[in-house]
Amino acid sequence: GLGDFVVATAGPHLESVIAGRGSGAAEYSEKNMARVLNIDVGGGTSNYAVFESGRLVDTACLNVGGHLLQTREDGQVTVVHPPAALVLRELFQDTKTSAQLDAQDVQRVAERMAQLIVEVLEAQPSALAQQLLMTAPLRSAYRFDAVFISGGVGECMLHPSTQSPYRFGDIGPLLALALQQLLDTKALPVHAPAQTLRATVIGAGAHTLTLSGSTVWNKYQGPVLRNVPVLHPRMAWRAYRPGALVAAWQEAVQSHDLDAGTDLYALALPPDIPLTCQTVWQVALELQAFSRSHAPSVHPLIAVTPQDVGKAIGMELFRLIPGRSLLVLDEVHTREGDYLDIGKSYFNGGTLPITVKSLAFPH
């Protein structure tokens, strides 16, 4: 059954994608052909995902969150986690121990953290923000049509409370308030997310399809493959130049925290590939170059495309990469964060059952 489908490891990149799908930011972006930012601000990190017309184009992760400073119910600071210690050092040099921090000091920490989150949003990270970035920063200073804030801090922003700001034993509510006030001064189009807290159910959004052998190129005779992550290159074909696709796939491998030579994954082709002989040849060469760029893999080389070019690309690859088992799946629509189950082929490779598993969110 599909019920056992759970992502065991979610690197910072995947966290951003899951959050952006869960908050409704990706869907809003797709429906409105808009550029949308989702920031999932949790206890320890802020995960950024930028969607353009539903397509993920950028992510970043900042080591700032509401639980990095822990407090007692009365606001007395009890634990300072290393990222918060960096913020304290910048604000107070070394003039104060954590025990000496009063309510006003803690407020300043929350305000500085909110500033750091916005610096990364605006692609103008200060030296401190650069220190706290766990990934590369966002690629450019985007103009957003909508901004969604999800996660625990997003939850606090949606439901401001008159209760003690230290009710959770951390500075989450203070950070939420500081972030709200700062965003208000920026005139950013902030939207309320569909749901702020993390998606817990994964795998219910699965659909199964059987691909007929007329277009699929299948030279794989191994066991059933499960939970194969689909790696989407962050590039459109119109921006193609030789080597660009290889670089984009390598970046996708890294951002999913995978090893190109030892892990199992599928490479998605850009969605806007023109159906010409020249393009088929160029794509085959990129797949060959990618395959050669790392140690020989025990896994099959799997490519996935929404277009009807599987057989054509497979025939070229068969010549270019002799000896490597190959699967080119076409007319399969996948999105960033999807996984594939690839079943046993029937009728001498004539049909191949495939399940595309999307992250599912309880609505």
C-alpha cells in the first residue's frame, strides 16, 4: 500500500518545498500565474521557497527561529542556542550573560531576528544573516505578488494572543509580533496561509498510471523501485546552453542531500522541451555527460518527461551509455517534491506500472 510512504530525510531544500506546498503558496502561485514566496518560520529555522506560476524556482534556509532562545514563564532566559548566541554577541557584544537579559533585551533579540528573516527575503543579507544562512541565499531580489508565512511563528502571527508572550517557553510569539510589525512597514502583500503547521500525512496524493511501451524506453530488468525522488532542474529549456542541464541536475542532487553516484533518483527534463531531433540529441548528450560526471552507479539512469519523447531519447542514450540500465519515462507529469514507484514491467517491457506520489496535505 501507499500508506507506508514517508520521507525519511528532509534536507533544508525539501523542507522548504513541503512547507510551500502545505501553506497553499504553490497552489496560489499556479492559479494566479504569480511569483509567490513562502517562509516557513519554525523553532530553529526559516525555510524560503519561491514559486513562479506553481514552479519552484528558488529556496533558502536561515538558522533563525522562535525556539533558539528558551525562557521560563516569566521571561527569564534559560537556554541560548548557538545561532541566538551570535545574535546576542552582535547586539550586546559580550556585556551581558544570558541571566542578565531583561524583557527589553529579549525584545531586541526578537526584532533583530525578524530583521534577519527580512534581509534574506530582500536578498540583502547582512554579515550576520550570511553567517546564519544554511544554504546559498536567494538568487535575486524578487518582486513578490504574494508572501505566505507558515510554521509555528506563522501560526502565532495569524492568531495574536493577549496571553503571556513566553507561554511556549521561547520567543516564538515575540518573533511573530516583531516580524508582523516589520512586514507591515515593508508594504509586502502578505497572505494568510491555508494551513500554517507542517504537513504530516504524506503519500495520499498518489496516482497510478500504466505506461505503454510504445513511447517508454525500458532497458531495466531489476526489482521494483520505490520512493524514487524526482529531481527537477531549475532551468527552462529556452535558457539552454551546453552543460547547463548537467549543472542544474547536479545542483538538484545536492539540494536534495543526495549522492549522485550511490543514491537512487530520477532526473526530470525541463517541461518546455521542443519536440525536435536536435533537442532529443542535446538532451541525450546532457544525460550522458551527467552519467559520466560521477562514479558508475549500481542504479538505473531514470529520466522523466511530460513530453512524448521517451523512446527517441532512450534510443540515443542506449548508444551513448552502453552497459547502463536505462528507464526513460514520458508523458509523466511530476512536480518538485514528488516520488515515483516503478513496478515490474509486463509483456516483455510493453507496459510499466508507475505511481507518482505527491505530498498530500490535510485540508
